Amino acid sequence: MPRRVVSGSSAPITTPSTAPRRWLLFVHQLPASPSNLRVQTWRRLQQLGALAVKQTVYALPDTPETREDFEWLKTEVMSAGGDASVFAAHSLDAFSDDALVEEFRRARQEAYGTLAREIERMLARVSAKRRPRGARGPAVPRLVEAFRGRLAALERIDFFGSAGGDRVASLVAQLEGRLRPSRQTPGLATTSNATDLTSYRRRSWVTRPRPGVDRMGSAWLIRRFIDAEARFAFAVDRESLPAADAIPFDMFGVDFSHRGEDCTFETLCNVFGITDPAVARIAQIVHDLDLKDGRFGAPDAGTVGILIEGLQLTTAEDDLLLERGITLFESLHRAFARSVRASGPRPLAKASARGIAAVRRRPAARTRGR
């Protein structure tokens, strides 16, 4: 058993009946073998964003997600022959709280800085007209998505709004523009050229039966950004519209359909000037699935395609299928939007060497095992 540095039992985590606690503590002891278990556990704690407060004690803010993360890690450690406990700390003093918050922010700030320097080096190579290795064709979006994925991973563990994330997001956008200078990012049409929405409200929108990715995504886009009270219907072609004032989309020979190399989703983004960054990411997925040209190499396209195929296989009614597709795209948008940084600079983390040293010297305050 590990030497206990906090008081309390190691009962499984449950939802607290009192006010939410701020900190979770993970206390563990690892066996001598396998020899790589120590490195694996340390890497996993880094991925979770945990902060070491003592040699074998790590802290995270107390949220449902972090509780689940620590419980999974506890299971992994114990299955490998080690021992681990998860505790909820409920009365850390204000000085310790401040020091821990600043240390969390400093750690994320340093990670953002490291990533920013990598992207800057790549930008310098592109600016010097030395194309980075593998930056041709589909490898171009994969390069950008790799940086974007690392940024999203950092943002998921940036619990206290550290400085540096906005700069990294800006550098990623610059890199994408340099690597693909002639291609406008989908969904980022300028609002000055956007179509007036007034005549497109409370309308009936008609598309072809058995909606797939482009029709589902376009219907969600319409209801989310263009016509919140949109009604949807189906027709086999533009000659079969159910009403004279119905607006057809994703049909041959209509305004809101494929244009040039764009799918219908991208056409709607450009016509209506939709500038939402999360929508731009969804547009890449829809394009790759619908046109199958691999232009953007969207890493989530395969998963989204499988989900849509499942909806089609389990839903016979077209109207219900479309509504379920709309729900799917709303879920995607909310998930992607979480990784978009709020505008405005983040404050720099304070120098925390003295504060965190004080935290590590002190025994943990009163806690109760969970």
C-alpha cells in the first residue's frame, strides 16, 4: 500500500451530496516491473493535465470528466499490480488554491509556447519557399490537422484559461493559409458579401429523399444559422416542389447546390457569409465525405460517415432521418466549438516557484476519500 499523505478512505468516487469540491488527488504506488509502467503512468498523467503536488500525488480540478479520468487510471495501475487511490480535497486553504491554479496555468502556458515555436519554425520554412516534407496533396491538411489536434488536446486540459492558446490558433490559421494560398477556407466567407437573411426566414426548404451527409449537414446549417424556423420536405427534383415558394437545396440545377468544387454545405456557407470556425471544420468533413476527393483529409470524416450510414440503416422515415442528422451535426458543432478559443488575450501565469514550493512542503489539507 502507498504511504498515505491525505486522510480518509479510498472508497469509489460518487457524486457528492454537498457543494462540489475543487480538487481531486490521485495517490499511487507502482511495482518494480514491468519497467515501462512508470513511464506509461507518467505520460498518462501528463495527457490528463494532472499536476504533481508530491512525488506520487497528482491533482486535478474536481469535475465529472476528471473524476472519470482518474478512476480509469486507477484501474490501469491496479491491473498492472500497483496500488492507487482517488481522494476529493474539500478544504485546501486559499494560498494553496492560488498556487495550484497558477501552476496549472503556467504548465499549459509553457505547452502552448512549445507548440507555437514548432508552428513558427514550419511557417519560416514555408516562407523561405522550402516546402516541408510531405506537404503535398492530402498531406497538407494532415499537417495542419496535426497541429490543430495538438492544440485541441491542450485546450481540453487548460482548466484555468492560460495564455498562449489564441496565439497558437492564429499560427495554425496562418500555416493553413501559407500551405494552401489559393484556396479559401470553407465556411469563412466575408460577411460583407453575405446574402440578406430576411427573405429566407420561416420558409419551407426542400431536398431529395434519403438524406445523406450533405443534405443532413445543409439542413442543420439552415436551421442553425439561416432560418431557425425552417421546415423541411422532400421532392425527387426541382420540378416536383410541393409549393411555389419552397426553397430547394442539394438538387440538380438549383441555386443552393454544388458550385464548382464546393458541395452544397460549402455553397451555403459562402452565400450566407457564415464565419463560424467550428462550421469551417464541419465543412471539411462534409466535403470529403460528399465529394470523396480527399481534398481536406478531414480526420473525423470516417467516423462521421459511419454514424450517418448507421442512421440511414436504422431510420426508414426521411423526415425522422433528417432530424436525427440535424441532431448529429449540432453535436459535432458543440464539440468542435469547445476547442475554439474565446477572443481577447489571456493573462500570463504568475511566477509560482515560491507558491508551489509552499504547497509541496505542506501536508494536504483536510480531505475525504471518495
